[in-house]
Amino acid sequence: MSRQVRIKLKAIGYYFGTTHEERIEMDREIERRKHMNCDRAMELGLVSDEEFREIVELILKRKKKKKEVVPAIV
């Protein structure tokens, strides 16, 4: 998991509200968008605060949606 993602999440108060898997997905999303290592992209300033929050919300929304879709077994 990216060191920079952890630092940013702590700065905006989302760190303890996310799981390790969600943070890994955030890393992957940044790498997908920027076509380079997540830490490097963030160190170079290629990920704005606004874009980072957008990515965080996207991942959290995806996880929430998946949890709601799971049918209950009776």
C-alpha cells in the first residue's frame, strides 16, 4: 500500500474509516489514472486534493454498493 495514500487519508480524516483492501484499491485507481507508481504520482503533485477525494469517495461508494447487493441466505 502506498505511503502517500496513508498520509493523505490521515490528513483528511478518512484513514480509520477505510480498510486495508480499500486503500489498496485507491492505490490501484491512482496508478490506473496516472500510468505510474502511486507514491511517485502523488510526490510529483499529479494528484490534486480534489481528485484524491474523488477517488476515495468512488472506492468507498463501490464497496458500499457491493455490500448492499449481497442477498441474505435464509
